Amino acid sequence: MENTKSTNEKSKSKKQYTPWHTLLAEVMVYIIDPDDFLVHPFVKLGTLPLESDLIIIRKRGSEKLKKTYLDLEFMIPYLGKYTVLEYKSPLDRLTFDDFDRIRAYMMLIKDKYKISYDKDIHAISLVSSFQYGYREHIEKNGYEFRKIDTGVYGHIDDNHHFYWFNLEKIGEKYPENFINLFSSNFKKYREKDEWTKIQNINLFNYIYKLIYEKEASMNNIEIRQCPEFTESAELMKQRFLESLDPEERLAGLKPKERLAGLKPKERLAGLKPKERLAGLKPKEILAELKPKAILAELKRKEILSKLNPEDMEEFAKILNKFKDKK
């Protein structure tokens, strides 16, 4: 019984990550140039089972970075030299205990990275909802929770920097930003009209591919236990494809890949006779066709118009072979 109790306590103390956490970490690493920031996801901060979601180490000035990373412009002004970033998925909320936890993380980070001053460590919480009474809880602990900008709240003094980002409100201000897919706004992007607001198509193509490529290999999560996520991922794939022009959908595909799964009639649908024959040699035109089918639905002039004198001779030989077989 003691072993069972110990195991249960161990599993409870281990931090559980959702698909949203893993995906956000992957996207942040993908976006950011390591010459500008270092991004360390799921960092162990001691011998206890304490891990931060992300630690971001800023290596350049904020003004320059804001121009480089437009998708992160809403966050960059609040990053310190070192920033511990805690994220709550759209299905979760920020609790009183989370504030205690992030303060503990800051001290552990200070020790881990040998940081001299508290002012060099900032704390950012990315959330869609708060535990009821959260603001009052912060204020009773001696900290401010004042509005700085749309969806941004903070406590700032000479030595301490705490910021809380309401992703729902920030997403409403920036409907084209990728962060909407990591907030409770993600449900809106199931609709095609919302999906077309997204401007950074390359980034969203990366997110879409990441969802499916990483699905089987993500550690410490069970995606199938998160139906909201998988349902949205499937709709995200569908809406993304619908947002592309035909040329964009087919870009990079080989001819065989473009035609895969189509029946002959479907392949030829909408093509004029000359378009059907374009680029084909006489042998290719007649390949696998029975004599009666060779001229089906095509006039003789239309066929012969594609042949030069040398091809005409070869064409005549092929037709004679069919006559001999009769």
C-alpha cells in the first residue's frame, strides 16, 4: 500500500503538458532566430519535479526585435534579459497556486543561470481565463494587477516584473496573429471567414504540419484524450486547404501525385481535344487504347494537327498494325 501511495504522489507532482503546450513550444522555437533569443522549453529547475513551460533569453534590444518578429510584437516589450513564460491552454485557467509557482521558478532560474539581480528576470503568464478572484489574490499578496495595454496586466517596480496576458483579448485586437490558435479564440478559426484573416500563411502551414507530424511522437501527453484539440486540428487542416488557390495546392507536386486517385474521365474533364493531346507522342496517344477508342470523340483533323511529317509515318504504321490484327 505504501508503494502505491508513493507512486500516486509522484504522478500528481509531475507536471502534465497538453498538446497545446508542446505545440506552442515548437512554434516559438521555429519562429525565433537563436541569434536574437534562446528558447528553452520544459526546463527542469531543480531536483524537485519543477519545470517551466518556456525560458526565453533575450540577446538583442526590444525595438529591433519588434520589427523582426511581428507575430511576437505584443510580447517583446515585456521580455527581460531572462523571462520565465507560463502558458495555460484554452481549456485551462490561471490559479492562485500558479502565482506561487512562477515566483518559485524565478528564484530557481536565478540560481540555475547564475543571475545576480531579480530585475533581470521577468515573469509572463499567457492565459485565456483566470480563477475567480485572481486579481484580489495578487493584490493581497502585495503586488499590483494593473492594466498596461489591451489584454496586458502587470506589476512593475525597480526589482520585480510580473505580466499577465489575456490571450482572448489580445487575439481580438490582433485577429491575424497566430496566438489566437493557442487561446480560447481557437474555436472561431474553425470558420473559413475567420481563417482567412491569418496573414502569416507560412507559419500556419508549419503549425498545421506540426500537428500531424508530431502527433505520434509527442512526449508526456495523450492527444486522443483532448478531443477539442484533435477536432480543431482536423478543421484547421481543412480550412487551410480551402484558403489556398488551386496553383498553391498543387505547388511542388509531381504529375503522378496530382493525378493520383482520379479516374481517366475525371482527369480529362474540361479539357479541349488539343489540350488532351498536348505533349504526347503518337505512341503515348494510342497507348492502351483499342482501335475503336483511338479516335473516340476526336476528329481526324484534331489528331493529325498535332503530328509532324515524321510522326505521320509512325502514326500510319501503328494504324496498319491494328488493321493487320483484324
